[in-house]
Amino acid sequence: MGQAYFITGTGTDIGKTIVTSALYLSLQTLGKSVTIFKPFQTGINEENHTYPDISWFEQELGVKESGFYTLEPETSPHLAIKLTGSLIDEKKVVERVHELEEMYDIVLVEGAGGLAVPLIERTEGFYMTADFIRDCGMPVLFVSTSGLGAIHDVVTTHSYAQVHDINVKTILYNHYREDRIHQDNIETIEKLTGLNGLACIPTLADVRKDLRICILGLLGDQEYTQQLKEVFEA
């Protein structure tokens, strides 16, 4: 039986899909059977009537049926559910995660937003992203930028994870630049949280082309491949 890992952002539009794709391709290179699951996708592309993340995973990575609940409004899942009158059963989502774990070595579950995002609102309260993570028994990987504001975003997200008894395995940085601020932010975050960064991904001018070039560079770094194996117990 495989293991599912939850990928969450420390902010909005942080680059979870790019990082998830990088992990998918990296783990495949290590010979692992991997899939991607996006249980809650909000925000339809009005021009072509597709859901961007799910469409990307299928067209660029060949991962079919990565989605589960798709909701047209570009809002938090709980509000999109209310606006569309959708009926959502979180137990079915949890069951799907476990089904995928039976089929693959590694399941990369991409979240909607961050750890504190409410998924479903009921009369008795909210079913939160943290509840879903615990119900599935998933370790978590953070995705963050490394520029200004990163320290606050990571530290507060990490504190929330600790309060809710969530196991955070590592952090990956997107939009990384090799300057003093970015380097010091990463060093400070590690000192404050104990999180050792798995990878730093620069801003990609042409994502379709540059992502695979970036991954080749990462895989040429023995430290990255070793830590990748440790994080995913691969």
C-alpha cells in the first residue's frame, strides 16, 4: 500500500500546481508509481470551460481523472458549494484517497489554498482542510515563496499545523531568487521552524519548457534526490 501526501500553500497563488508537477516528475524518475489528486477544484476557465489545474495535470503530465469535486465559482470551496447548491460528501473524498493509495506508491494530493481553508460549511460547523488531512492520515508539504513576507507566512502556517497535530515533512520554495533576502529568509525559516527546504524553484518564464529543465537540474543534485527519498520514504 502506498502513501498520500498533502501539498498546501502558505498563501494564495503560491505555485502549488507547479511544485506538485515537479514532485510528480521527480518521483517518476526515481521509479515510483505516482499520481496526483485534486479533490476540490474551484474556478472554471470561462474561455475553454476547463478547470486549470486538472487540465494541466492531464495535458502536461498525462494524469487523467485527477479531479473529484469541481466547482465553477473561483472562491473558497465552502462558498463555491453554497453558491452552486452542490452536495458534497467528504467521506467519499477520503475513500478515494485510500483507493489511490492501494493503486500507487505515492499519491500527491493538492489542496485548495492553505491549511486553514474551510472545505464544507454545515450547521454544526466547518469541515476544514486540517480535518481532511487528519481523516486521510496524510503528512504535509508546504509550498511558499522565498521573498518578502515568506517568514511570517511559513511560521504562522507551521504554527497552525502544530496546533492541529499535522505532520509537516518539508517545505519547497517557489519563485526563488539567489539574493540576500531570499537566502536569509530560507535560513531564518529553518531556524524558526526546523523545516529543511527540499527544493528552490525559480520563476519560470515558459513553464511548459522550463519546468522539465529545472527538474533535470534538481535531479542532478545528489542532496535533492537523497532528501526526496527521505521525505517520501522512496
